[in-house]
Amino acid sequence: GELLSDRGPSIAPSHAASHTMGADTKELAAALITGLGLGAAAAYLVAKMLASPAFENDVRGEGYMLRRPSLLSQKNLLGEPAEPSLRKSSDNDGTSAELPPSDDSSHLSEHHLGAWLDDPASHPCWPQKHSAKKVLNPMARARPGMNFLNTDEKVLGSILLNDSKASIRSNALRGNCIRANATEYIFWEPAKVKAVMVTCGGLCPGLNSIIKGVTNCLWHDYNVRKIYGATGGYNGLSAPDKYQMLELNPEVVREIHMKGGSILKAGRGGFDAPKICKSLQQLGINLLFVIGGDGTQFAGHLLYEEARRQRLPISIVGVPKSIDNDVLFVDRTFGFDSAVESAAEVIRNGWVEASSCEKGVGIVKLMGRDAGFVAAHAALASNLVDLCLVPEVKVTMEDVCEHVDDVLKRKKYMVIVVAEGAGQDLVATGEKDATGHTVYGDIGVYLRDTLNKHLKPQGGRTFYIDPSYIIRSVPVTPNDHIYCSRLANNAVHTAMRGYTGVCVGAIHNVICILKSKLIASGKKQIKVKSTTWQSCVQNCHMPHSLSGGAQLAR
């Protein structure tokens, strides 16, 4: 079953729990010796397995949904105000002495191959200003005068003073974040590097741009000549004999950014940490780039832990992907801007239909199972929308119909944008899929049918458009491609510096290094108090009853 997320890779229960069960072997033996019995011991292990991150219940709050809350410490949970002493966590030298390494977002000793087997407490200050292993970056010779980062260069987790929304901010980045870019000295010797990348989950604009960027940076900047792409998601790594492994070079990737999709055939399922580690070792891979959403990055985190357990030195670096822009902690995800542009075009089609008919109502359903970022941003971009419905705001059909009547009285037509996960209390199926996730009802069809019934006596009608996968299969836009190139380059720089079990993402528009477990802990959602949502409400002239005002009042 698919136990990471509805759009992430599948992890069979035995594999998802293997990390936990492996640590419990002695406990099982002791239980059997003391006469506890095999059945009771097995029940104990199942309970332990169900407590692992892959089996946790969702925790929801303002602007987030944690799928794996145990990956965040209690003090790092979103919406939990930090203690005053921890709000001033950084000294002048950039260290975070008050924070234990596990809670410090910039303490990455456990995520650097030069120190990952050490006790984190033995590195009170991280990163170290001078690397123990000094391999000169090839760019230092090829491009004299090029600027390189200081290894301890950081980005502030928060740049706001007297923050009006401090109570709903995350504290997970209060230790600040290490910048992800090129340094003068690196960990890996380029001549000994053998790299592979994999795209997991569904499609997203920009996947080919990431593949191209990683390939070109390795080839041109680090002179790496052994670069491969595993096909079919994690399947291509757990069973490389059954899935094609593409050899990549600048000629192969030269024009791939001009089309949508992934040349590596993004796929789901197939994750098995021990098998993948064995495959990587047999293939001689020491750099792995994982491109996918929070479920994929959770798998990447498990893979990092398995490699660490086996003392297998591999740099595992993730590039978070989500068309819904719902990745925690980062400014935005690649592909999102392209999806918004495509969605805005569809909204214009809905506007044409609605405005060409007396009392016409255009309804456009967009992607967004748990977060309404695509819907809200597309509504703002088109500037044609009168009502935007998102998963984060509950509404009643009585309020929707009242607003429809008011808009039609004022301008004779109307455009509604609805995210696929909105209004699920109105269309609840009561069903679960094979992985335990709720089967969502079709809010778009429900809106269409309900409003048609409401409008028919008045001589009105709806025009329903569901672009479905169209917005995710489009080629990447120019600005999105530039962003993809930044992420790809910084992923390579991060891997060459020796980091592992991490992801790269933009924080305050600076690409930083984050622990994969932070990215994997859950999903970002629209905050009802956010400037984005309140701008959307104002732009659409939505009434208090449909804007989340009641939620704000609580």
C-alpha cells in the first residue's frame, strides 16, 4: 500500500517499519526468552510499528497538516510559541548554543559524511569553519575570482520583528539555515563521483529542468562524467535490473526542458531501503538526488537512516516537488508558477463561457487536495474570479447560493474557482482507500449540480470545466525554469560538500539546506490570516461567511 502520502511513493508495511523493527531485535529476543510468547511479542512490535512516522495520524493546525508529527520535536511544532530564551537562539558567530543538535535546523553534523557517525554533542558549533577534508573545488581553478560561500554562512529563519502572526509561525527554523551553494573546498573528489537521480510521484512542470540542471552542473562545473537517471521512481533503484538506467550527459538533456513530464518516467511505489542501499553499493553510486514531494522525501530520510546504519557513505539530497506548493518551510516549490499560469488560462475560458450567457456561472475545479494555493493564486492572477473555495475554509451551500445571487444581480455572470479538496464535508464519501487515506468526493460536480438546480428557475446555468492533469503536464515557464536551475545547481553543490539526508529549498528567496525529516513531516496549507488569502478574499469581493471569517474569530 501507499503509506507515505496520497502522492508519494509506496512503502510496504514491512519496509516502512524495518527501521523500527531492526532496532527492536534485542527486545523481541528478550521477550521470547522471558516467556512473553511469540504472539504477544509480535503484538508489541506491531504497536511499535504503528507508532512509527509512516503510520501516524494527521495533526492539523493553522497553515499546516502534519502527516508525521514525530519527525518534529515538541518545541518545533508549528503554532507553538518558542520560549523567549529560544527566540534569540543565535550568537554572533552564527551558532545556536541553546538548542540541542536534533532541534537546531542548522546543526547538520549528523547530515555531513565527515561527521555523521560522531556524537552530535562532540560538535558544539556547526558547521565548522574549516572542513577536515579539503578537496579544491574545480571551479576555483576554472573560474579565478569566483565568489564562494563561507561554509558557516546562514540564512535567518525569521526576518520579522514584532511579528503580528508569531503565534502561528513555526519554530523549526529558529536555529537558522545553512546556505546551499558552492564552497571553495568540497568533500567529494569529482573523479570518484558516480551520481544518479530519480523522479518520484506524479508529474510536475519543471522535472526535466531539474534533471537538466543537475546533469549540467555535475558535468560542466565538477567534471563528473558518470551521471545516471533511474526510471520508474524508486522502482528503478530497488530493482535496477528490471528498469532502464539512463546515462545522462549535456547532449541527452539539451532540449528536455522544452517539454513537460519527466524523461525518467516519474513513478510511485518500489521503496525498499535495504534493497536500494544494496543496489547503490553494487552500482558504486555515491551521490543520489531524490526529486519528489513530502512522501518521497520521507522515503529519502529513511534511506539516509538506513545508509547511516550500514555506514554507507552516500550523499542523499532531495529537491522537494509539489504542484500544490504545499511543502513545509520553503517559500515555494518548482512547477507551482507554471501550474498557476496554466490554471489562469483555464479560468479565462470559464469567464468567456459565463460572460457570454445571461446569468451564467463558470465553475473551474483545480488541483489542491489539502491546500488551496493553486486555486488562490490562479484566482489572483486571472483577476476574474468572484468566489474561491479552498480546503482550508469551510463553507455552507446556503452561503454559496446567497453570494451567487448577489453577484448575478450585480454583474449578470460569475466565475467560481474550487480546489479539489474543498467542501469535503459536503461530499464526504465515508470511504478509505487501500492505504487508509480518505476517498474525497467530487466537489466540482456537486457544485455544478447544486447550482444548476438553484439557477434553473431564474433562467441561469453553470459551465463546468475540470482541466484535471492538464495544468501539471505543461512545459515549464521561463521564471519557473530559472528557479529549477537554481535548485538543481544548489542540490549538486550541497551533495559535493558532503551533506546527506537533506533537501534544498528557498527561504526568503535564498536556497538553503534543510533536514529531509523537516520537509517530510507534513504539508503546508493556506493560513486564513495570510496576506495571500486575505488578498484573494478582497480581490474576489467574497463575503465574510465564505472567507474564513468565522475561523478567524475563534
